[in-house]
Amino acid sequence: MSKRRVVVTGLGALTPIGNNLEDYWNALLEGKSGAATITKFDPSGFTTQFACEVKNFNASDYIDIKALKRMDPFTHYALATAQMAMDDSGINLDEIDRDRMGVIYGSGIGGMNTWETQHGNFIKGGPRRISPFFIPMMISDIAAGHISIRFGLKGPNYATTSACATSSHAIADAFIMIQRDSADLMVTGGTEASITPMAIGGFNSARALSTWNDRPEVASRPFDKDRSGFVMGEGSGTLVLEELEHAKKRGAKIYGEIIGVGLSADAYHVTAPAPEGEGAFRSMKEAVRDGGIELTDVDYINAHGTSTLLNDKNETAAIKNLFGEHAYKMSISSTKSMTGHLLGAAGAIESIAAILALKNSIVPPTMHLDEPSPECDLDYTPHKPVKKELKYALSNTFGFGGHNASLLFKKYEE
């Protein structure tokens, strides 16, 4: 029995460099930085005082005002991009079997804003000051639940949480659900809204964030010798995945095809990657095997590329160890150089970047890569986008806990 083919028929993006799909993609090609001094709280007492915030977003454009107050910002972001992706897909909900359309949607941290606010209420006034909406606002699965409720989607419905690999795992699961005939359509992706005092303070304590407070716009510099940590980002990305024949029957536009997933564990350390990127090596290898192509067929990798000392070195080593000489022929880029690191939403917005790179035959750049580290010697597409015919692209995400996910996309062909 042949595998069912799975295509991408809807996209939605809310990012620090663009509040919709078109603005996001154009900003990537322009090399726009989303980093600036934090406005969501007073950061003056923090070691890191900047982040890549979503800007000029009005959640009431997508959500009723009364409902808005009973949701955390991470859910606002998710519902906004889910609506964008559904609109983009052209799906008529009255003409599909909603029992065969589901939602798998992740968040690495969930309602961090809600947790901090409600804990503050508890400290000030005791348990009676805790909102009755505290739990359903905070829990990480609630974004998936709200998307399902909004559109009346009754197929598989759950959330993934695997740190920075979260939304790649969600996309992988959604792909597998359609491939194995448990659904015909899936809404999938990830969301994060964790630019909060505790999150910034926590990552500072772990010495994970850049501290370039005097020059935040260039602080995210993957593979550069002066990289000193990642830059926190926020936002959401949503994809509509659909079985190919189902999409063709309704005349859907098709952005691209997902053909393989590779999932692995480092089994090594809670925060540090395995030496030589051994886990990343295996996730990429499995994605290529699952997609039924050769290693030399891969044209582009949207790298995890966090701008941390260990990740960039080890991801580069994994690519070289797996692809050999072909590693030097591929295009690679880290779009985190512009968006910052969206944690649980990173895999979603970066998958969107990889899909659009294939569709438009253009590789988005790695910005602020002025002098690569000696061990980072591949083609990272520095400073400017590159026009290039692309057929296959990998998107990598690796998370605390040793979670690795690689997704393989293909330019759509009949």
C-alpha cells in the first residue's frame, strides 16, 4: 500500500518581523531584525534587556473582547495564525468532513504571562485572588483546544511540548496522522508568548541569552565568532496540512509537500547538545530516509542556528558528518538571526520559511554573520538572500532535554 501524500495548503504567521505571511517573508528577504529593548515589562534590572517582540498586534481583530480576557497571549497568537491559515487555505467548513480534520498544536512553555500574573495575585491577596480561569488560560494544550472549538474540528486534537522542538513535533505528528489515514486535514504549528520577567530572568540565570544591550538588533548572529547567546522571540506559525487528492479535489492551492520526518533523542544532557551533534545527525538522517531521497538531493537546510556557542558548532558538525562533501554544496541559513528564537513556535515559522524558499526558489539569509567561527565553515547564506533552484529542504529544531526534530519538505510537483 503506497503512502498517502501530504501537502501544505494554508499558512499563517505572526512574528517579530511581520504580522502576516507576506510581511514575514518579505522581512526575511530584506534581512530585517526584530530585536529591540523590551517593552512588555521594565527590563532595567535584568542582564538581558532586549528581545524580539511581536509589534502592533491587535488580538481583538481575531478574537471577541470578552473571550480575549480569558486567554493568555500565547493563545491569542495561535488563534490569529490559525485564522490566517484557514482563510489562506480556502477551506469551506460546510463542505468537508470535520470528523476527519484535526488539530495538533504546541507550545513549549504555555501561559507564562498568566502564571506570573496569577501568582502575583496569590502573593498579594491569598488563594481567593486566583482567577477561576487561571488553569484553562495557562495550560499548554489550550491553544489546540481553542482552535478545535473555533472551527468545529473533531478529528485528532492534542498538544506537543518538547521545548524548542515543540512545533516541529506537532507538524510531524499531523503529517503522520494524514499519511496513515487517521485524518484528511490537520491544523498544526506552534505558539509562544514568554517574553516575561521570569522567562528572561530564568534564561539569564542559565546564561543562554545574549547580553548585547547596546546593540540588540545585531545580537542574534548564528555561526559568527562573536555569538554569545540566543535572543528571545515570540509569535506563532500555523500550517494546514492536507492529503493530496483531497486538496486537488477541492481545487486548493498547494505551497509544497512534506515527505519525511526524523525524530531523535540525545539522551545526553538537559540543556547541552550531544557532542558533534550526534542526535541532530540521526534526526536529519531519518528525515531523508523517511522521504525516500538521497542525501545529495537536499538543497537547503533551515538550521536550528540559535546563535549559542554549543548549538551552532554542533549542528554544523552534524551536517558535515552526515552529508560529507555535499555539506559544502548545500545552502544553509538561520532565520533566527532576524526573528530571534521563538522556542516552541520556532519550528512552525521556520518550516514556513523553508516551504516559501522552495516555492519561490530563493534562500533567505543569515544576518549578522560577519566572521564565521573557524568550525562553522559551511555556506550559511550571509547577509543577502540567494536565488537558487531548490527541490528539497530540511528544517531543523533541537530542544532542551535532547529533543531533535527534522522535517523534510519538497517543492510541489504533480
